[in-house]
Amino acid sequence: MQLSYSSNAYLNFSVEETIARIASLGYGGLELLADVPHAWPAGLLEEQKQAIRDCLERHKLKIANVNAFMMNAVADPRQPYWHPSWIEPDPNYRAIRREHTQRVLKLAKELGAPSIQTSGGGPLGKGQSWNSAAKIFYDEFMPCVETAEKLNVSLLIEPEPGLMIETFQQYMEFAGRVDSPAVGLNFDIGHAYCMGQNPQEWIARMAPHTRHYHIEDIAATREHVHLIPGRGAIDFPAVLREIKRTGYQGWVTVELYPYINDPDEAGRQSKEFLEKVMQNDP
């Protein structure tokens, strides 16, 4: 497995400065935020895309994944990560999420990224059943699946507390409806722990679906607040051992967006901790 760092911790920096800083920490990859201020695809000019390519090459950094989850550029006052969701009551507002995802898939192809990740539907509305929400999600999602298949870019669903898809069982239910080789799982270690699904018990089970990992720590309360690995209650020796046992050779991305005031130090501590755990594993 290879360690990368998500650029969503660097909302106070340009994408070029972010690439330089992540490379200086010794990471081999970064997860590129397809949002302001880094790579909002709807407003990204060709010369800006080339500048990203050139900067990555200059700093010998690869794109591990493209984050299509966050949509701060829309500035929805409810919550800037989840909204617009796939299951909004207004179909025109849902279309913003769908079209954004289409653009991110194309951006990933242009930049040579293997995958993008999106949210698990969105928060259920008042009185909205899971099945009715899943039908809406499916109808909006399928055009993006077709694009992912054509472009040969993986479209990953990320279960998250508070959304329609929170658990691995719900992911399996929805992914079974979609039934596409282009669709996979973004396995977020912290989210699983928040939902009482201890990640080390699910890694092997979900390995056939997992194309990318997010990693962060969570407090023993299981409250959904991302912490630097080693500061919470997750059993990282067991987690990393289980990932290794599956033979996974892809990227494990540290995701610490709450640490925007000092992302360098958060990334440095995370890398040191995770590498120490991996080195101590027999």
C-alpha cells in the first residue's frame, strides 16, 4: 500500500502550493480536491489543468484519487460537503451534483487519476424512505456510471454517517442494483468505526469492492470528527495488517480536512505514525 494525503486539508492554499507542501512531507501521492480552491472542474481552464500536471511532475507526485464529494463552490448554507446531494427533492438541484460528477470523471481521465469518489446518496429528507431515496440516487447516478465505464475511471461510493449509505450493507445493496465494474468502494476507516463497523473486521470482506482507502482516527465516542491517526481509538496495527493481508497495492489517503490551520504538521504526524505502525508489523 502507498500513502497519500488529501488536498482538502489545504483549503487556505493554492493547488500548486498544496502539491509542493504534500510532496515536501514525503508522500508519494495526493488526493486532489475537485472543488475550490484547487480544481473546481466547471471553471478549470486547459492551461490550469496543464499547470497541475506540470506541478505534479516537478514534485514527483501522483494523483491517488480525485475527491468529488465536497462542493464548497456551490456554497449551500445547509452543509457544503453533502449538498447538493444525489437525492435532493428538486431535480434541477440534483442535476448540479450529477453534472459535477460527470465533469470530475472527465478531469480525472485528463489528469491520469485512477478513480474519483462521491457521497453515499445524501441525507434522507423528512419522511423519505431508504428505498425511495435509493431509486432517485440510482436514476441520477447511472449516467455517471456510463461515463465512468467509457473513460475507464473508477467511480467510488463513500459510505458516511448521516447519509443514505452509512454502512457496508447499504453499500452492497445499492452497488448490487448498479452492477457495474466501474463502481467500487472508497473504504473510509474512520467512517466505518463511527458506524460501529470496526474496520479490521470488514477489510477482507469488502476487499473485492475496495479501490481506495481513506484513513483517519476517531475518538472512542465514535463521534464523526477526523483526528490525526494515533490520537483516537482505532486499532491501526490491526487495520493496516488486514489491508496488507488482502494484497492491496493501491493508495491509502490520509484525510484530515479539520486541520486546515496546520495541515503540514497534521500530515507529518500522520505519516510518521502510520509508517511506524507498518514497520513494526511482522
